[in-house]
Amino acid sequence: MIDALRPVWPTAAILAAAVLVAWLGRPLPPQLAGLATLGPYSLLVGAAAVGFWFNRERIFVLALSMLAAFAAADRIPSPLVYTVLAILVPLNTLFALAVAERGARFGGAWRWLALLFGEIAVLYFVTRDLDRSILDNWLLRSQPTPLAARLAFAAAFAAAARRAWPNYTPLEVGIGGALVAFFVACTWLPDPRIFSLFVTAAAAMLVVAVLHESHRLAFRDGLTSLPNRRALEEHMRALQPPYAVAMVDVDHFKKFNDTYGHDIGDQVLRLVAARLAESSGGRAFRYGGEEFTVLFPGRHLAEAMPHLEAARAAVEAYKMTIRGEDRPKSKKEGAKRREESRKQDFSRTDMLLSVTVSIGAAEPGKRMKTTAEVIKGADEALYRAKERGRNRVSR
């Protein structure tokens, strides 16, 4: 659970820092007063640039929307402008979250730029021609964040939370945090210092979210959600004896893949990854293909062996259900068909399959001193496990 919530901490830390600065901080000295506007502008432009460069459409949209809103609030201060901005920014974000991510660099950017320019044009005419009495409407009456703006923020935040669940992806967590910070900023629009501070915090959250997501993609396997081989190499460089290394291989995986298809093969890899993460007692990594690695920092091989045996047994004991082609997918349809023909047992169209793994383990010693040599020793032990009949742990 702690690992799953890891993307939340940077966003929460930035928001907490902004609250502390707003509460305890002092106004900037006159010679630094320009930072109150230069800081938000710089970070918002940076967030939009990072979103575009890393091809993250939603980050790009929210950063541009907040940049336009901050510029409008800075240049055309009026309750009507504040109301329009407080509604448009979360609505743009909600729309971006509702549609599929297409990437900012591959055709998506121009559509959002056109939308923003259209909104700026509307805002310009609104400030000139619209009757200010519209602010007396019950949806727009409460200033500076009317009910319409609060509803728009709530909807956008709920959409970001829904996108983030259950994996707490850094991008959606960052978007949710940025929406909260921008909502606070809008609430404090009459105070330029607080407004600038929380807009800056929102922009910082977006930049950190993109960097966090890029790090996650670089060091985590997309199929199994385990750390990948690059992450393994980073950990191996920091290892000091005592430690143990285990290499894990799925038995007969190619035959299994050819028989049941790559989709089922992917399910097998996810199953093995989950069992290793839960039962191995060490830190599991996806090494490549059907191979995994488990590290045991600070433990001798004798201490790691019972955990590896438990992980092997957990994989073997897990029964995976392969749905038959003629079995109805919905419970309602299945009940209907069973009612029509009680003699037919549709559960027989399912197959229960189990997989096994072979494991080889090693630790540093007189013959194996470097981490590369220990990995090679674990590989050799893995081959011995396969030669002895598979589904076993060898050292």
C-alpha cells in the first residue's frame, strides 16, 4: 500500500509547503516583489513545455489553462473575469480527463490551443459587453468561487481521482493536486500573494508529476508492475554483503504461450510477479521475458531459501481459470441459459490451469565476489533446478 501511495507524497508535500508559506511566510521584500508574478508565469510555462515535450496531453491542457487564467487575472482584474476563469479551468481539465489521452505532440495540441484561444476571445467580449448583473444569479453569486465553479472543480477532481484509482498514477495524482491548489488560489483571489503562491504550487505539482511518471516508466515493467531490469541494476550497484540473489524462470512458458495464446501468457507473468512480490520475502524484479530476479539485501542465502520455497509453492498452488469460448460472460446470461437447459453444465467449459517456476539462488563468497558473478551463479543454479525436473529451488 505504501508503494502504491508513493505518487501522492510529492503532491502532498508541495501543497503542505504552500500552506505553511501562506500561514507563516512574510511578504517579499520590495526588490523581490516581481517574483510574485514571474514565479507563476515561469513555472506554468515550464509545466506546459514539459507536458508538450513528454507528450502528456492532460498536463499540457491544465498548465495552459492555468497560464491563461493567471495572465487574465493579472491583466484584467474584475469579479466577472474571476468567475469565468474559476469555471473554465476545471471544465477544460474535466474535458481532457474525459477523452482518451492522444498525446500533446501528435495532433492533440492544436485542438486545445484552438479551444483556449476561443475561450480567450469569449472572455474578451464578456468583459466588454456582458451585463454585470449576471453575477446576481444564484450559481454565480458567491465570489470569488461561485457554486458553478465549485461544482466544476468537484467534477474535475472526481474525474482525476477516478483516473488515478487504483494504481495512483503520478499524472492523475498531480492533476488532482494541481486542481486543489488552483481552487485554493481562486478562493484567495483578492490576496495577490496567496493567489500567486498556490498557482505556483499547482504548476510545480504538474512538473513533478511528469518527471515522476517518466521515472516510473523508465524503471518499472508495464506488464507486471514490478521494477524492471534497469531498476535491478541500480539496486545491484548499491548491494554490500551479506545479500542473496535468486533467478526465477516460468517452467515451459513457451509451450504454454503457444498453446493458450499470448494473452494467457501475460496473465501467467502477472500471476508469477504477484506471488513473488507477496511471498518471496525479498524485492522482486522483472528480469526479462519469463525470468524474474529476487534480491535479499542484508540476508544470507540460508535465510532466503525458506522464502523462495514458499514463493515457489505459492505459484504452484494458485489455480488460474481459463474461460471457455462458449461460456456466457455475464452472470445474467449464464443464469438464463442454465434455466433453458438445466442438463448442460457451462462450468465445464472452463479450465483450471496451474504453472510452476524453477528457482536458482546464490550469494557472494570466495568464488563469487562481484554482483555480476553472483547473478551468474544464480543463473547456473537455475539451470540445475531445471535439469533436476523443474518446479524446485536450487542453490
